[in-house]
Amino acid sequence: MSRSSALRTTILWAAMLFSASAAQAATLSFVWDAVPTNATGYRLYWGNAPGVSVAYGGNSVDVGNVTTYQLTGLTDGLPYYVVVRAYNSSGMLSAPSIEVSRLAGFPFSGLADFDRDSKADITVFRPSTGMSYIRNSSDGSLSSVQWGQNGDVPVAGDYDGDGKSDVAVFRPSTGIWYIRASSNGGLLSFQWGQAGDLPVAGDYDGDGKSDVGIFRPSTGTWYVRNSSTGALSAFQWGQVGDVPVPGDYDSDGKADVAIFRPSTGIWYVRDRVTNGAVVYQWGATGDVPVAADYDGDGKADVAVFRPATNMWYIRLSNTGAGMFLQWGATGDVPVPADFDGDGKTDVAVFRPSSNSWFVRASSTGATQSFSWGQAGDIPLLRH
């Protein structure tokens, strides 16, 4: 039968949302590509540690000849690692798919997903007025929110854990974060940072909420306020000239502290277990880092956009292979995100000269284009 080259799993939106305060039965949904020939069914394996599902020491279930399955009765707050194998009429099994992971009971919150449909929404922030203009992907409806002022930096994220991105800004002049909670419209504000700091919001504690964080270029220090406990963390990781590139590089459901060094094209990712560095040589001077999960394995992939040639250089974490695409034109701003909801980040650019967005859908390879914004607007997904 066909081997597993076309067999992959992609975590979709958790079917239900649960509170992180108590252990309870949680649910996760999965979808994978069909094996092209000879497959008569699929078996799904899962465990609570990396490699457990691959070693088949965890649980398994024969799901039949379908390409989607919902695991129920999971423990809220625990990580789950999953692979799928196809089988034929003789019972022969394919090799396992790539392993993906997710914390049960917590929503997977994509950047700029304001309508909770697991797709990124086309959004711009207008510094002159402090307005954010959102084009909702679920129904094409348009909305706007007045939140911020000239000089503010937009920092949308899911700060309240409801599965929707919240409109938020960081004010460099005062180091204050202003967040409009989508769950109730209330104001959250934090004094976190100072002039010259760069905002690096992300889910560093794995509770499904974005944490307020800043990177201080003058010292290479990260300061993070964990939303789960309110505890404060500080990490010295980087030096003057480094670009912060936080992301979940190891698929444990938590953002990792990481930097890209433009002078050498080297990435340094902090291993949270050993405090050591995972190092990648990927890029060159002038490149823009665009780390994201392009292959759908739950890990951020090391990637750069080269403005001089409009080339994307992506190192796929599931295989270590390179993926290279020419996408964009002179002056374009990279805005990668999952616009089609297939669990993979799509290559995309925003063109300030025409206020146009050009998206290459990973699910089909088709081009999508949108006109959204005006001169001076900042795309919310910029890198």
C-alpha cells in the first residue's frame, strides 16, 4: 500500500472550550490527508509525551475509513501527542504520520482570529486614528474598533482565553499595554516595559492565553508576565541587534524564547528543559524572520523572507527539508498566517502601494487577494 508520504495529521479547533481551573473531560479534533491508494482505514495513536504515540505505547483506536476523528474524555490541561497510520485490506500498516501535539481543554488561538473560526482575519491598524479595521473570514463582515493612539504598537492576541483575538496595543512612551477583552469588552491594562522595548506577546505558560512580554534590545533580556499565575519571568537571551522570534518550536503548547541574528543569519532557540540553545543557520543579512507552522506539525518552522528577491526560505520542522517560494514584489510586507483554516501557515504579503493582500493558500495553492487598508495603515500580521 502507499506509504505515509501523503499521510499527515493536523489539529483543528478543539470542539469545545473548557476552563483550565479543574480537571475534566476535554475534546480534541483531528483531520489528515487520505492515502491516495489502497487504504481501507486508519488507526490513531496518542499519548501524553513526545514519541509515545510513535512507539505505540499509548492508546490507539481504529477509526475506520474516515479522515477526521474526535478524541473525547481527555484530561483538561494535559498535552496529547498524536499520529495516524493507514492500513489496507490485508491489515498492513503504513509508516506513522508526523506527530502533532496540543494541550487538551485550551483553545488554539491563531493570531488575528477575531471571529474564532480558526482562520486569520485580514486586519489593519490605523495609527493616525487608533482604529483597527477587521475583515472577518467567517462571513466576510466588516468591523472596526477604536483602540489606541498614534505611536502605539498593535499587539493582538488571545489574552482572555476565549479563543478570539483581542484588540490590544503597547504604548512605547509609557510601557503600558491596553487590551480590549473580546469575552466581555472590558479593559485590561498592564505596566510592562519601557521606552525602547519590543513587545513579544505569546503563550509562554501553555494556558491558552497570550502573555504580556517584552524584549529589551539594549540588554538582550526578555520579561514575561505569565497569565496563569501572574508570576514574572526574566531571561537573558540575545544581544544588541538581535530580532526576537518567539514561537512554539518544540510543539509543547508553549511559546519558546528565541532570537534571529541578522548579522550571521543564525537562529538561537532556548530549550526550556536544559536552558541551552537549539541553533539553526538559516538566513542572511537583510532577511526578515517569518517563523510559523508551515507544515502543520504543531511546531514553528524557522523561515525568512528576503525583500531583495521576494523569496521565502522555509525550513520544515517535520522533515528538515527546505521549501522555497517566490511570493511578493518590491516593498511588500510579509504577513504569513493560516487564512484557509487547514492548520498550516500560508505564505502572504501586504502591498502598501495598493493596500492589497496576496495570500497563497496552502490547502490548494490558489492565490487569494484582498483590498483592505489605506496609506499609512499597519497590517496586523506584519513581521
